[in-house]
Amino acid sequence: MSSHIQIFDTTLRDGEQTPGVNFTFDERLKIALQLEKWGVDVIEAGFPASSTGSFKSVEAISKALTTTAVCGLARCIKSDIDAVYEATKHAAKPLVHVFIATSPIHLEHKLKMSQEEVLDSIKEHVTYAKQLFDIVQFSPEDATRTDMDFLIQSVQTAVDAGATIINIPDTVGFSYPNEYGQIFKTLTESVQSDNEIIYSSHCHDDLGMAVSNSLAAIEGGARRVEGTVNGIGERAGNAALEEVALALYIRKDHYGIESQIELKETKKTSDLISRYAGIRVPRNKAIVGQNAFSHESGIHQDGILKHRETYEIMTPQLVGVSTTELPLGKLSGKHAFAEKLKALGYDINPDDQINLFKQFKSIADKKKSVSDRDIHALIQGSEHEQSAIYQLEALQLQFVSNGLQSAVVVIKDKDGSIYQDSSIGTGSIVAIYNAVDRIFKRETELIDYRIDSVTEGADAQAEVHVNLVINNKEVNGIGIDHDILKASCKAYIEAHAKYDADAKEKEGIQS
């Protein structure tokens, strides 16, 4: 049996299916590299047959990672399996994840297939996949709403055809812990094989039980857990992997087995996903929320001061949260800045540090002190902008009359071409967004606009998140700047850029 609980991260596949979430090519690669650093065993990097963009991302990730297995999703269709093979063939550890639905509702309304036809498909396609891959994972989609006898038949058929990893998806978050754990016990006892079979959980959070169900699966014999960082995903999301990893660590007295997650990288990983997905982590979120290690009640504060374990079962440092910040200021020099970068875990070459230092000094001129969180935002924002298709070159605003504002926006693309236009609006933001829409020559609907402060105080940097609908497609954008209007403009431009990137991927499929 596996010596640890394997962590299978599907942030780049199931997580990206979150409405409004569209990772760029560069973002997917950076996320994969951070997930490897975090210590996940397997990354489900995408669904290669679904688009040219997904194929290229899985291929690039396969070439970039050195220790983590790279998995691609495939329906029970040979061309899907071929696409996964081609995309992952350069991976250190390639893996294919083949699935087909098995519940009565899916067979009747989606697949239009009989149980016998499903079993034949499982046998044919798992056998085919085994010819290309050493390791084949099989999933009976909507397993928790599947008749147990047919579920056993489906799994046995996949195992006989060569699958050595069996994933049991709670596709619509229907199950509860005792029931879900029992499914694993039943399969372990009923399915026969001469090879070791690893059972894996895959839980959605529709009823708020994804993490509890995942832990129940471990108690039932599962040795792999699938999920996403911050629990992002379809509808209410997936099991939050950071919660599973910490539960196994803190309660190892009960579970008796841990993951190989590098816990101190947890907060950094969470922040990266939050920023690229454009989904803010709730303040009261377990493990990585801003309030996870905060205490306001006088009784709690008194207890913490006397002995931390009175109200904390883990330290902030365990997950990479520093409780002490040593702010830099406008008088800080290059050496102090470089040392701060090292202390925060960044390895940045000297040339890039020069540009970052200039940006730091610009912030320091506007703030009394620059905190660690400001530095994190500065670096992540700089990386974000460097990889952007379009960048804000200039922004000018002017009051017109009758409450109207005028905005002039200048944008530069990666090739250096300049685009500019102007417009008016009932306020500064409306004027800016109207001008950007004119540049891209498309109509949009703004469905969400949110300003977050990177740190507390009136001098905090602004982090703006927007969600737009363009031609019936929802896209998101993020902008960071000390100036709220510039941050707002950057976020809106990025949303348009993501729409363009997605359109290019689709053009690649059609051609």
C-alpha cells in the first residue's frame, strides 16, 4: 500500500471549470510549478482533446515538471486518449485519466447507453489506454448515484482491462461521509485483482461536505485524494486540498497517515491561485483565510497570550503565514530590498530586481511603510503584467460637465503596437471602461467589480477584480496599482485579453 496519502490536484482542469475562471498559458505553467513545489503527487494539467490551448498547456507542463506526475483527462474515446498520450509523452511520470458516467440518470439522459454498452466501452478504452500508458486511472462518473452492483461491475471491468487507480467521483456532491466511506470499503472487499489497486476520492462541495467525504474515503481505504487549491471548481467547488492536507497532519493520531505536502508553501500556493482565478479567499476560510489565525475575543486573546495552544491547533508558520512583518520604507536601499526578497522565499535574478526595486520605491514614496504583503503583491503583480497580452500604457481623466467624466486610455500589446481611444461616462470607472470597449470594438456587460486592499490603511495598494460577459462568455481580470483607477483599468484590460486568448485557442481547434 502507498506509504502516504497521494494528493491529486485538479486545479488546472476541474478548477478552471469555475465560471469566469480562465487561466492564461503562462499562468497555468506558473501554477503547475508552484504545485510541484507544494508537493502534490499528481497534477491533472488539463483535458488535451478539448482545445489547442489545453493541449499545449499540458504539453508545456509535462516538459517543465521534474518530479510530479502529469495527468490528462480523456473520455472513453480513442482520440481523447491519443491526445493525452501526445501531450504528456515528455513528462517524467505520464498518466491518463479515463472516465465514463455510470449512474442511471447519466446513462438515460446524457449517454443514451445501456449498462452493457458502458461496460463494453470501459473494457475497450481502458485496454487501449493501457497500451500507451504504464498507469491508467479510471473514473465511473457520478459514482455515488450509481447502483452498487453496477459500480462494482464497472470497476472490476476497468481493473481487468489494466487500470490500477480507481477514482470514485461524488460528481454532484450528493453523498455524505458514512455512505461515501462505505463505498470504498465495499469496493476494496469486492473487486479482485492480482495487482495493487489505489482507490481515490473526488468530491464536490454542493452540500458542504467535500472535505469531510474525502477524509471518510481515507478511513474507507482510499490512498489518494483529488481536489483543488482553495476548493475552486464547478458550482460550489471541489474538496479544498489544503484543508485535507492539514487535517491529516494535525490529526495524524487518528488517520495514521499523512500526505507529502510541503505545508509551509500552502499560503503562497493559495494566494497564487486566488490571484490568477480572480476569486478572493473568504476571511473565515479554514487554513488560509485572513482570520484563520486572528483572535478578537478578550477571553481568546487572554488565552493565546498565556499559552498559544489554548485557541490555536496549528501555528501560522506551519502554513507559511508570517506573524511578524519587518516593513521597508522609502529610505530602504537595494541591499535591504534584496534581503527582504530572499527572506520571503523569492529567487529573482539581479536584472529583474532592478525593475522591481524601482516599483518598490514608487510604492514607498506613497506609503509610510511597505509590508511583506505589499512585496508579495508587487512581485506577483509584476509577473502578471510581464506575461500580459496587453498593458496599460497611459490613462488620463478629465471632468466634462453635468457629472460626466472623460477618459483617454492608451494600451500597448506584446509586439509594441499602440492602441488608444477616449470616451465619456457617468463616472471615472464607466468612462475608462467605455474607452477600453471602444479600443477592442466590442460590447460587454460588467457583472462584478470588487476592490480589495492589499494591506490595511488608507495608503494600501488596490487590487481590483472584474468579471465581464463578452459574447455570452464570462471572463475575469485582475489589476494591482496604488491608484484605484489604474488598477481598475488594468483589470478590465486583462479581462478583454483573456477573451482574446480564448478565442485564439478556439480558432486553433477549428483550423
